Amino acid sequence: MQHNRIVSQEEWVAARKALLAREKEFTHFRDKLNEERMALPWVKVEKDYVFDTPTGRKTLAELFDGRSQLMVYHFMFGPGWEAGCPSCSLLADHFGGALIHLNHHDVTLMAVSRATLHEIEAYRKRMGWRFPWASSSGNDFNYDYHVSFTKDQLANGPVLYNFASLDAANAFEELPGLSAFYRDDAGNVFHTYSTYARGLEEMLGAFMFLDRAPKGRNETTIMDWVRRHDEYEAAANLHACCGADG
């Protein structure tokens, strides 16, 4: 890595204060953006979805687990896959510490994937995760929220992702996203928000740390360094071995 120019402490403080002013602008803009997000209109969920969970089959309303708000992470994990997406796995590593705080603030956070419940439970055990995770393998939930696509859709493309047309050549059978829902006292469920692609970055605490580190994210293509958390040592050993052979 080639570092930036070296300056005196006084020059550094001046540069840092100038950047701080820009950071404050961003913070205030984010506050306004959050207000606009909360002001979005809602749409009632009319379709009946039933999911497979470790405690039996549950409707979308039952996934709220007695709370009024539900956040669903659309985890890229299709039926027949040996493991979940590495990038989704990085994001899911951030769920554990947040769960108790969200639950006590009337929010249920969970993942939903098209993989079978058996495949999900095996992968969750491997990763050591405890957050709730349901299978949508028997319903259209993933397709209706535009995070899963059939082979015919990909063959005939483009597909709808992130509220825009995506060339099928750049799409996959599974893509990531986050959707928010509200359940009223009568049991009606409303879809309030969804975000996809880079809209998920703010949920990645590791990224927020890296963005403040000297080297930043230090990647050639987005997330090219990411591995499942039990694969880093193996990847490092392979890199060392290949380097030695080269």
C-alpha cells in the first residue's frame, strides 16, 4: 500500500476538520432520508404465504413472533446448494448481537431462503448461528419480492431487481435483499420497505469499520475478499501454498 502524503499535526487536524464537516452533512442527510423512508406508503399483503420453520409451518403473520414489526433478510441460499452465499453469510454474522436489542424494541429479525429447512438447519449449525431462519421452498415469497428467479426468467430476461430491469446476464437464481413488514392488531400484514444490492451495505458493520481503516475495503471487485467465517484460514493456507509453488 502506498500511503497518502505525510503532513504536520496541525495540517492533519485542519484536513480532518474539513472532512468532519462533510461527514456531518452526510449524517444530517441520512436523518432526513430516514424520515422519508418512514413516510413511505404501505401495501397490504394479500397473498397467503406459509413457511417451514424448526417449530412447524407458519404464516407470514406468525413469523412476527408476537411483535408488530418484521425484518426479513432474503438470504441467497437455493435448494440443492451446499452452502449459503458467502456475502450473505458475512451480513448474517452481524445478526447475533443485534437480535436481543431488536426483539426488545418490537422488531423480529429473521432470514428467509428457498433452500429446504433441512439444508438451512445444517448450514446454520455449521455457522453457529442462532437467529430465526425460515424456508420459503413451498411458496412464491422469494419470487414475489424479486430475489429469486426461475431458469425461464433468466433465459428470457431481463428480470426485475432493485426496482429496475436487470440484464439476465448479470442476474442469478438468487439475489440478496431486505424487506420490512408491519402487523396490526387485527392481524393484517403490510409491506413497508425493501432494499437490495448496495442498499444493504449499512447493515454490514465490518464494512463500516473498513471504511475508516487506512486501506479501506481494499478490494479489486466488490467483496472479493469475503469468505465464510470458517473458511478464512483455509483460503490463507491455499494462497500461501500457491505463492510458494509460484
